[in-house]
Amino acid sequence: MKNLLKLTLALVFVLFTYTSCNNSKSSDNKSGALASNVAEKVYVAPGEHDEFYAFISGGYSGNLTVYGLPSGRMFKEIPVFSQFATSGYGYSEETKPMLNTSHGFIPWGDSHHPDISQTKGEIDGRFVFINENNTPRIAKIDLKTFETTEIIEVPNSAGNHSSSFVTENTEYVVAGTRFSVPIPQRDMPINEYKGNFQGALSFISVAPETGNMDIKFQVLMPGFNYDLSHPGRGKSHGWFFFTTYNTEEASSLLEVNASQNDKDFIAAVNWKKIEDYVNNGGGTMMPADYAHNVYDEHTHTATSTMKKEVRVVNPVDVPGAVFFLPTPKSPHGCDVDPSGEYIVGNGKLSANLTVHSFTKMLAAIEGEKFDGEAYGIPILKFEDVLAGSVEQPGLGPLHTEFDGQGNAYTTFFISSEVVKWKLGTWEVIDRKPTYYSVGHLTIPGGNSGKPQGKYMFAMNKITKDRYLPTGPEMEHSAQLYDISGEKMELLLDFPTHGEPHYAAAMRADLIKERSQKIYNLEDNKHPYAAFTDDDTKVVRKGNEVHIYMTTIRSHFSPDNIEGVKVGDKVYFHVTNLEQDFDVPHGFAVLGQNTSELLIMPGQTKSSVWEPTKVGVWPFYCTDFCSALHQEMQGYIRVSPADSNTPIKWSLGEDIE
């Protein structure tokens, strides 16, 4: 009996201990970003919304994609620098001017680095700015409509890569050239690069109320490659920092010849000092052709203006404005922590991660602790500006972001990992593998004075076996990590479109309540808008035919049109009369060699059709809008070029 009692007590004790251990483990598992298991952390229930927006560059797609976090769901692709047949962007008459440049109409772009507007160092959610690398441009996306509303070309630039990052009150969006070129451009031997090519750092002012952009000044720098940049913030507000490589000024086989120097530079630019200089008449107006394209939300139409000059500044003419901070070796990312004290130079070929101190930099400048100069620009002594180094943290550091809790997160391309380390002590806290070959990473608000933390996602360059195969070409892979605890936790893989280079992310509640749902018809000032059936008409002007058309569930007005001839240029001006959210209408006509139109409620868009064949050709709505969507169609009769068929149109009755 005693033995039975002992056995029973022992079993109770074991069960109690086992249950306690399980409860403890369960409690530990609930310490992540949301709670419970990994699947629950990224699950967003049907009808619920994500907590964060992520704006991810499309690279060679030329566009910007919008995702939700933590779900990894893609919500929209915003056309920016490339034609986009889904909506007609760059094809419609209203949006063609957005892709105009000094080189003519460019239907494609290479989008790299989005950045969100800020106020007092905090993300305000008004605009996203993004750079185009190939034909240098900066675009602005209005987060009220999630549409591109302005693009400005950047002259004297090539490979617009160290862009488009904003100062802490969005005074400027800054664009630096990756490839130095002759300024002004001219015919000259390439092997005379050294000492003759220059790099332009462009400071583009942003109007406080409207967000309208204008190139305030360009700083003409030595002919290095200006790779990436970030603004000072907090104590370093008023400065901007640019990584450089190819300080050798090589023009051939750069993988060897641009990697000879043990240290390249971070260029520290006091833009406040240069701004004062310019405001007092400093600088020189240089002839330069560049396009400035603006979309008007009232006329729903873009206009392109060619500008003819830009103000340039020689940094030698503004003493104390520009300094070089030696940085090992071929630094790529240039990242500034939320306090503005630490400037991280991510040296691709360096064994250690270099961190400079803004306070020590100012002291070195004050004490004139220079180690020579380059083209008249003082070089500060490395040891006098160094805050510290993260010793051998990984291979191939590229980019760093911050969580606002004193921690930094750096990507390592070669060792394919993200490493978490402590600002000030430089100790490595954690490391997690990425799959595979990570480039950029993003923390919501991580590029601001007030990061919003919680998640980090890495954008990888190689996908391989992470998804079902889709032939030789695969989408790139992003990976979401929970960073709310001391250790990072991989939560999710999700595919991304194009080739993401960088992303900007922010809390969704800063935007979603301001998101515009329709365009009000009473605000529509489009010159070809029609608001009722009585406004619809067909007008011939020589060989141009203008069709003033309306669309509403479930018909076009007019829906039968005659009198068009082979060789005519036919303009369909289509106004969507709907005033209900998420009821767009599409338009396409057989033989249309541009794209379809997707017209939002209250909006007017135009498409040109040039018929080449005699016949009766249908047009229809391309976006399923109602139970009678299939009936939403019409016909246009095309007669021979020498015919006398008069212009006629109708809705609901036969044409006589």
C-alpha cells in the first residue's frame, strides 16, 4: 500500500513537472511579434488589414510595388518609370508626358530606392520618392491616390544610384550620380577619365504644401562613383553622407582597377552651408536640358516642361562644406542611426564594419585634423572620426538599418545572412541566414529618427529552391523576421516582383484613412470630359476624330459610331461616371496598338486608335463591373479613306 502511494505521488509529480515545462515553453513561444506559432504571427484574417505598408522597388520593372506586413500580400503595382498596360499608364494621352525626357520618350526605367516623406525626422506618409537609375530621374508618388504625380529628370548625372533619400523635414530629396561623366557632356577619349570626369550630387527642393520638386543646386564633385547616401538626422541634421568607390578613377575592368585602394571615402556634405551660399547668389547657372513632368489631379492630365539650366556649385568655393571620411573598402551602403551620431560605412571588401562618429567628425574639422586633400576637399584622419568597428561580423556587408532600441541590422551578401549588433559596444548579438545572397533590408521607419520596429524583411537576390520552379526566370525572394525580441525569428518567405533594391515601410494607420476612394466628378476639369449622355458626341477635325464617351454600369455612350475612315486618328475620351468606390471601367477596341484603359470612378482617360482596315470593329469594357458586363460593348464602323460616310453616333437606337 505504501509502495502504491509512493508510485502515485511520483506520477503526479512527473505530470506536474511536465505540464509546468510545457506551460513555460508555451509562454516563451508567445514572446514574439504577435504571439503563438510562426503561422499565427503572419496570419491576417479575412477582412482584416495588415499593420504595415511596405513600398518595394521593382528594379528593372521600373515600378513600385505595395505589400502588406506581416502577411506579405502584394496589393498594387504602381507604374512609375515604365509603361504599364494594366492601367494604360504611359500609353494613355494623359500619362504619356510622364515618361518624357531630354532623350525623348523613354518607356522603361530601373527603379531602386524609395523613401517616404518625413516631418521632424518621423515618417508622415504623404509621399514616396523613388529614383530611376538608367535615365536619371526622381519620381514622387502621392499616397492619397497611390499614383505617380511628378517626375523630374536629373541632368549632369548617370546611374542615379545614391538616391532618392529625403532630409528629416523633406526639405530636399537628394540624388547622387553613380557614374561620373564629363560635365558638361562632350566628345572626349574615355581614357582621359581621371581628373576630367565629375560626379553631380543634386539637391532637389520639395515644396512644403504641394510636394512640388525643383532642382535647387548640384554639387560638382571629383570623378568617383557615388554609390549610396543617407541624410543626417537629429544632431547631424543639415548634413548628407555619400559612400564612394573607385577613388582610383579607373575607367576599365573596375572589378580589379577600382579595388586597389585600402580605403575609399564617405563624402560628408553640409547642405545647410551650401544652401546659404546659393541663397546669397552663389553658384553658377549651367546650360542643361531636362524634363519636368507633372500630373494634374483636376484635369487628370500630365504636362512635360523642358528646362534649360541648372545651378551648379564647386565645393572648393564653399569652405567647410564638404569633407572626405576614409572608409574601408569599396563601401556600398551609407546608413545613419536614428540619433544622427553614427554613420555606418558598409565596405563590401572590408573584413570589419566601420562606424564613424558625427561628434568626432566635427571635432576633427574644428581641429583641422586632415590627412591631405582630394581635388581641394579635405580628407579627415581615419582614426579621428572612427567611432568603432564591428569585428569580422560576416562577409560582404551591404546595408544597415536600425530598430530604435540601440540595435543595428546589417546584410552580408557573401555569407548570406543578417547580423544584429549593438551600437556603441559593436558586439554581435545575433545572426540569421537568408535564402539566398541578401541585398537590402528594411525595418518600418528604419530610415528615420523614429523607427517603428517589430519586423525586418530582407530582399534576396537569388531564389533557387525557395518556391515552385517557374522555368529559368524566378521572382526574387523576400523574408520577414520578427525582431521584437533579443533574437531574430524567420517568419515568412514571400516573392517580390522585378528586382527589389530597397523598400520603405511604415505603419498603415498613417495612410489608410486618407486614401482617396474616387475622383469627384464635379472636380473633373478634363477638357474632353463628358458628364451626361447629352455631353457625348463625335467630332471630326481633319483626319482626327474625337469621341466624347461616358461609361457606367453597364453601357458606353455612344455605343455605335460611324463615319470613321482608314487613316484617321481616333481619340476615345472616356469618362467613368461611377461615384462608387472600386468600380473602375476598362476600354479596348480591336486592333488597338497602345493598351487598354482602366478608368477610375470620376476619371477621364484617352486612347488613340488608328484603324488600318475597313470593317465594323467592336469595343468593350475590360474590367468586370456588373452582372451585365458582357453586354457592355459597342461597334465602330471604319469606311475606306476616300468614302463620304458621315459622322454619326447613337445609344439605344439604330443609326439612320
